[in-house]
Amino acid sequence: MPRSPLSDDRSQASRSTRIWTGLAVAIGALVLLGALAYLLPALGAPIGPAGVPSHVSTDPTNLPYYALRSLFRMFTALIISLVFAFLYGLAAARSRRLGAVLIPLLDILQSVPVLGFLSATISIWLVLFPGSIMGVEAASIFAIFTSQAWNMAFSFYNSLTSEPADLDEAVRLMRLTRWQRFWKLDVPNSMIPLLWNCMMSMGGGWFFLTASEMISVNNRTLALPGIGSFVEEATAEQDLGKVGLAILTMIVVVLLIDFLLWKPLTAWAEKFRYTSSQSTEPRRSLVLTVIRLSGVKDLLGLVGHPLADMLDRITRPLGRTGARWSRGGGRRRASDLVWWACLALIGLWGLWQLDRMVIHPLGLGEVGHVFQLGLLTFLRVLILMVVCTIVWVPIGALIGMNPRISRYLQPLVQILASFPANFIFPFVTMVFIIWRIDINWGSILLMALGTQWYILFNVIAGASAIPDDLLEMSRSLGQNRWQRWKTLILPALFGSWCTGGITAAGGAWNASIVSEVVSYGKTELTARGLGAYIAQVTATGDTPRIILGVAVMSIFVVLADRFFWSPLQSLSQRRYSLT
């Protein structure tokens, strides 16, 4: 059996190099375990007689500890989001009936504001963990999860629906089990776009960190130690110096995450590119090189291979990926009729509950007012999408297709995307006040600071996945730059842009709750829009109006999905798929 390049690299390294790299990996693992052991006792601490604190200290010496607490919440939510993306994407892609329901529902869920989830679930988490700070921690992690999961699920679903036909046929001929297919084809095929969406999810989590660590619902404020709550307190005190220290801390944290995690993963994921030729400028990572030379892969294999064999045996009852079996047309139509009838009944029941709990108590006048606010926010989202597409598609394509440029720009992109834009809201708000900028227009800029990266990251992922042989063929044909963009690059990026556009639009609706209401000290700027409406009624605990605001937002999202995004996605799968 031929040896892999990995083992060749390690065999050619000196004995001292292997020892030092192994020692470095061992120290890194011990540091990680030590940080977890340091944090875990605080997560289950009992709630004192005074209840959950409503404020946190703004002593700058606490920033390293706050950063660790925030990172723990972020990565816990990211792991949960990844599992959710796998399960949800598989269900939507493998079942035609479920897909018709789950994909529009996913579009709605990603647009529901974080505060909307919190107002409905905070009591549940406090009941599940009575008398412990773990209840508030779980609520915070859940809030971060709701800002991370949706774009990852969209990315995995789109990868499943655009798998190369020859590879799909190969796994069917090989009669792999469904578990084996998942790890041999589904996950590898989705790796590059899913990885970039994981990075984007981290950015989305940072964006809503203040709302997740300083939870204000039902006239109550529950504060957890973290960078987000630190910034919220420092902003309330109008102490821009402390906000600046938090920003510096965030920059250090983001750079470390990029160096220790994202850059090694993007270099490792290059082996999953669907191409017949190797990249002329492969991505490199010092951390990945150290891990490869350390021999930790061989040690993990001693445990991993027997575990994988055991899971293969356990999952055989789930079935094999064999030939497609067609069902009778009459039977299929009858089952479809029953399925849609059940969904119609559920929908009618939901409308009846909405009328009983919301429309009847509030009146049609309030409903019409909220729809007007929703239209204003929709116009802001539309302007944002057009501008971000024009700006970021060419930039994302340049970064994704040129590993040399990506090597230098990826850390910068990571900082910009992972940096919580609402940390600089106090500075921007101060500028709005001094220059007398109307917040109704300024809120578009604030929304863009946190959501434009969905388009950029998906375009980068799409450009990174363009096969090198197609680019080489374009050069061999003597195509000029415009012909290459028209016949290869833009068609290849269309599906990735659709995924980024859907998630960016949903993120923009979500971001409207923190972009249409901003404050600096005692000065508050409020734009007319649905996001401001939901933020205000959530703070006062007005449940009927919270439900009405989220319902109206969901209607706008469903209509946009039905008449715009779904046709575009169908077009991308039908005409612009590379495989």
C-alpha cells in the first residue's frame, strides 16, 4: 500500500523535530484541558440570595477571564450548530416532502431575532437548571446557537443537493451503508463551504454576543461574565477607553483563533477539492505542519479505527446506499395528498392560535402598523443585498482563486468578519449624533457591518472549489478576463452566492434588532422598522406584540424565499452546477 505524503513528510523529518513537535502538541492539549478545568466550576455555581446579577465588573484586568468565558460559549454553540447542520441538512436533502417544509422553515428560523428566541425559552432554561447559573449559561449558549446554526445548515444542504453525479453513482455501486456514505462522500464534498460557513458562524455569534451575555427580557436583565457584557456595561458608562481595550482583546482572540484553528483547517480541507490537478500554490499552516510531524494522527488512529469499525457495524441496520427504487405514481400521489393535508391542518391551527392570542387582543390596526414597519426593514435589507453583492463578489472571487492572496488576506477577513461589529456601535452612534445622520439610513450601515460577510465567505468558498483544470482550460483557450468571468467564474459562483445571499438576508433581518435601536450613554437613536419594534416589545415583555413582530417578519421571509430565492436556487442547480 503506498505511503501518504503525510507519512513521507514525517519520515523525512529529524528525530529531534518529531520530538519537539510532539511536545508542542502535548503542551497545547494540556493547556486546553487546563482552561476547561478552570472554567467548568464557575458554570455550575449556585445562584446567590440576590439572584442572577444584572451587571458585571468593568475592571480591565477581568478581560482575559471574560474572553475565556465567551470563547467557551461560542465553541460550545458552534459544535451544537454543526451537529444540527448535519441532521437538518440530511433530513431536508434526502426527503422530498420534508425538504419542502424544512427549507422555508430554516429561512424563517434564521430571520427570527435572537431576542425572539430568548423571550420564549429563558424560563425553560431556568427551570431545567434551578438555583444554578447553568440555566443562564444554557440560555446564552442557545442564543449564540440561534445566530450560528442556520447558514451552516443551508451550506450542508446545498452541498448534498449538488454532489457530483459520478461520485454518487460510485457509492451506490459500492453499496456503502448510509453511515459510510455520510463520512465518505457527504461530509468531504461539503467540507470547504461548510468550513467557511463555520468561520462565518463564529462571526455571527460575536455579533450577538452582547445580547447573549446581557439578556434583557420581561423587564429583567441577566448578566454573565464575558466580553459582550463588558462592552455593554462600558458603553452604558460612556467609557470608550474600556471599550477600546475590549476591542484590542477581541483582535488578539480572533488572530489566535485564526492561527490555531481556521488556517490549519482551511489548509487541511484542500484535499477535499474536486479537481484532477493539484493547486499550484497550496495553502500552508505552521500549526498543521507541527501536528502532522508530531505523529498525533497515528496515535489517534489506534483509537479511531476500531471505533469507526464498531460504528460501521452498529449502523448497518440503517440501510445501504443502493440503486434508486421508484415507487408507483398512484401511491406516491396519495401519500403526498395526506402529507400536505396534515400540513394544511397544522397551518390552520397556527392561524387560529395567532388570531386568538395576537390579532384579536391587539386589533387589525396594530397588525397593519407592524406590516408597514416590516416593509421599511425589507427595503433596508434589499438595499443592503444589492450593495454587498456588487462589492464583495469580485473581492471574494479574487481571494478564493488565489491562494497567495488568500494567505495574506484571510487573517484580515477573519478579523473583520469575526469581530463583533456592535462593539463599535458606540463609536458609530457618537458619529451619527455629531454629524446628525438619520438613523433610518444609518441603520443600513450598521446591519451591513454584521451581515455582509455571509456573501463574502460563501463566494470565497465557491471560488476555492473551482477546479484548477477548468481555470487552466480557460487560459489555454485564450479567454480574456471578461470572457472568463462570464463563462466560468460567475456561473461557478452562482450557487455559492445564492447560499450567501439567503443567509445574509436572514442575518440582516436578525441584525435589525440591534441596528435599528442604538444608544450611547443616555442618548438613544431609534429607526422606524420591524427590528426596533421587536427590540422594544421584548424589553418590556409584551408577548402578544413579540409574537406579532416575529410572525410578520416570518411572512416577509417566506414570500422572499418563495418568489426570489427558491427560483434562483433551482436555476443554480439546473444550469450552473459544476458537476
